[in-house]
Amino acid sequence: MSEAFFLPLDDDGTRWRATVHTTGPWDPGAQHGGPPSALLARGVERCAPRDDVVAARVTVEILGAIPVGELELRARVARPGRSVELVEAALTAGGRDVARAAAWRVRRAQGADVASRRPAPPPLPEQGPAGGLPPGWVDGYLSAIEWRVVAGGFDRPGPCTAWTRMRHPLVPDEEPTGLQRALVVADSGNGLSNELPISWLFINPELTVHLHREPVGEWLCVDAVTTVSSGGAGLATTALSDLDGPVGVGAQSLLVAPRG
């Protein structure tokens, strides 16, 4: 894999520079929500790391436009515990917080393995769709992820199911973890399943991902649907699966309004 989504600016994992691979579809100077969410997840994983815990839920609050530039990452254990603990992380740009994450880590334990009752994901297609970006969309993140669409797509309204794979590592010389792979694509649910034309905004100020097991391998399936109601709010929900089956769900609250 070639150049990463983020390049280090120090040796302790605090300062990072976002590359073009993080660029979102609406503004060449602003990041897509996926890469910074994954970087926050990495900060959570490396904060007081323990082999006996697993991240069960991560909520990311997007506090404003996240620039394609320099970022500072910090993390702390907000609520320590032997069986469950809460870890918080934050990204700062230009002296202000631009995104925060709160993650619950739960202790690994021997127990019953109850199979998910959610439908199995569709088979992985042999190749992705041909064609370019929808009119008015900015490239960067969209080309940094490989998309193999099964149903729907960015260029049409309605639900969408697609297999995804990172074309680049999150940070140089490091294999992304399952949690990072989930966070980098879960924020795409509202874009994949958009119900309105580009003349409308459908912005998510937050993303919450629940995992009942750690994703395995480089491929993740996102099965997304958006609901929009009168009054300015919407909800995008995304079922997440790897090649072995379902792993969890993501949800995004949406601001829905006419653009401009």
C-alpha cells in the first residue's frame, strides 16, 4: 500500500499531517469523517493498551470542519475499570478541538457464542463498478477506498450495499486494525445511501459504531439505509460485516437542509 492517510510529524504519535487521501467529497480543504474517526480509534487503542479488552462501542463527535492539514491527537482513560473502561480521544487543529471520541472497552471473557440473526452479507464481487464521481463531488477519500458495489451507489438515491477495502494504510508501515477499518468506512453510510440530490445537505455531526466482534481481514461490507423526516433531521444506519459475517452496526444523526 502506498502513502498513508496520515503522516507522523513527531515520534510519539501526537502530531499528524493529513494527506489528500482524507479529502472529503464536498470541500478540497476538509476531511471526510472516516479517516479522522479511524485515527481517533487508533489513539484509543494505544491509550493504556490492554490485551484483555475489546472496543465494543465508539462514538465520534465531529465538532466542525476537519482540515486537510496538521492535527494533534491526545487520549486518556476517562473511567478506568477492571471489566469495563471508558477511553476518550480528541483531535485538535489550529488550537481548537475538531473531533472527539468516546470508546467503551470491555474485558474479553469466555462465554457462549450466539450466531448473529442478521442476514449474511452478499458475496464479494470480483470487481468494482466502472465510471467516475457523481457531478460536483471532490475526489480524495473516495479513490482511497476500493468500492465494490452490490446494490445502489453514490450516483443514485436509496439504500446501498458495498464491499470496501482501504487502498492505503491509516499511518505508514502499519497494518490497520479491525476497529480502524470499521471506523474509516462506517462514516460513509449516509453518502452511500443518500436519498436527496446534491442540492440538499445531509451532514452527520456524529458517528456511533457498535461491534459485537472484531472485524477480520481487509474487506468490510457496508449495508446502509437513510431515513429523512420533515423537520430537518435524518438517520443513516449501516450494518457492518466482514467475509465471515456480521460484526456490528453504525449510526449517524443527520442535518438535512437545502444547500445554500
